[in-house]
Amino acid sequence: MKPAFSVLFLTTLIGVGQGLQLFIFVLSIFDKQEYSHHYFYVIGSLSALVLCLLGLIASVFHLGHPERAWRAILCWKTSWLSRECLCLPLFMLLTLLYGISLYLNLPYSLWLGFAASVVALALFVCTSMIYACLKFIKQWSTPWTLVNFIIYGTTGGILTSWLCALCTLSNQQQKSDLFAILSGISLLLALSCFLLSLVRNQRPCAASTLQSATGISGSKVKLISRGFTASSFNLKEFFHGKSGRLVLAITWASTLLAFICPLLLVICVVLVDSISLRIAILGLALISHYLGILAERWLFFACAEHPQNIYYRY
């Protein structure tokens, strides 16, 4: 498939926002000092909201007719895309209310956080199922699609929450050891899932072949004409058109930027005492991770083999 950069930014930005909201809510449950750190949670929830808002803005550039975007919710009974379009604004609303309730120290803030977290999980399901429900694209039609969306989003959320903690909490309150351990574990889990997905997608079972499509059982069926004398939608949008060498380079870049470099930078943060230096290093780790996840999301789309490419790719 040909990746649309607006979709890359949409899925990665809202993923980090969802992961951030989920993590700060879970952290708030186990916070023994209750809401003495409430500014950390307020900044965290507002950061999640801003990330989702940026993702929503990015999605507009993918629309041919933005004025008709509201129609996307009409098929919510059958379409995962419609369900995502309903869950995203609901998640943003609940996250905003959660942040406001924390700022005002309202007694029901925990319930708002719980509701926002449930919707965040539902949004992860909806976003991933847009792709996982397509049985004819074997690279997507797997439980790993949902797992990867959740783990990548949560990993970015943990790193972002750590940065929020460094910027808002004192040295005694920052819980750097906890953040470092969770960041390291999440990065290793994300790396494992990434590598397993690469291995699985090397030789997935093709949904269709020239033999099955034509009814010819011969082993040497060859396509000699794809039926086009000029460019068309089929030739442009279902194959990325990049060389195998470039795809391999992006794979390595994703591995290094999204997982290896952030992991090394997290170790550096633990070894450094200066708060300003910690913030700078962690900010660099977060930027590296996000650029790597953008590359991974490009691979997610680019390596998906649509059956029509059997006839129109070459």
C-alpha cells in the first residue's frame, strides 16, 4: 500500500496520547500521596489532549472533502472507521474533563480518568481493527496489529509522562527509578513485537494468486499485460513504488530510532544528576522514538500486499 503521511501522523500522535492518558491514570491509582502531584497529572492529561488534537488536524489533510467528514460516523454499526470517529472526540472530551477535574481537585476525577482510559482502549481497538478486519491483506489480518498499536502507543506515553514528571515535580517526587524501569521494559517489549511482526510478515500466505484468480492450475502462469496504457488509481495507491533497498534502510532506521537509541538514552538519563540535562536527554529520546514509530508506521502500510498488486504492480 502507499502510505499517506497524514494517516501516519494521525495514528502515531493519537496513539501516544492514548498511551499517555492510560499511564497517568494507572499511576494516579497507585499514588500514595493522592493528588499532591496533581499538576503532573493535569499537564499529562492536557498533553494527551494536545497530541490527539494534532492527530485530528493531521487527518484533515487526508480528506478529499473535509466538509463531508461528519458522514464518517453514519456507518457506526458496521464500520470500524466510523467507530474510531466516534471514540476519538469522546476520548478527547473525557481527557479534557479529567484534566479540569484534577486541576480543581474534584472528588469524581478518578471516575473521569477511568472513563477516559476505557475509551482509550476502545479507540485502540477501533483504530487497529480498521486494518486487522481486512482478511485479504495478510500482513494486517493478525492479532499483532492490535498488540503493536497498544504497545507502541503506551511506550510513547510512558516516555512522555516521564518528561512531564521531570518538568513539574521536585527531585523527591519524580520517581525516576520507576519511570526508567517501565520505559526500559516497554521499549524492550515494543522491540520484541516489532521483530516478531517483521518475521511473520516475511512470508505470509497469499490471499490470492494468479492461478486461483484465473482458474489455471499451471505453475508458470505469467502476467504479460496489466490492462493499462496510462497511469491510474490502481497503479498509484496500492503500491509504495520504493526500492527494496530503501525499505530495508527504513526498517533499520525504525529499529534504531524507535527502540535502540531511546533505550540507550534512558540509561543516560538515569546516570545524569542535572535536571536540565535529564530533560534534554529524555526529550531527545522521545523525539527519536517518535521518528522511529513514524518509520514503523510507514512500513506497516508499505509492506501490506493488496491482492490487486498481483495484476497491477508490475
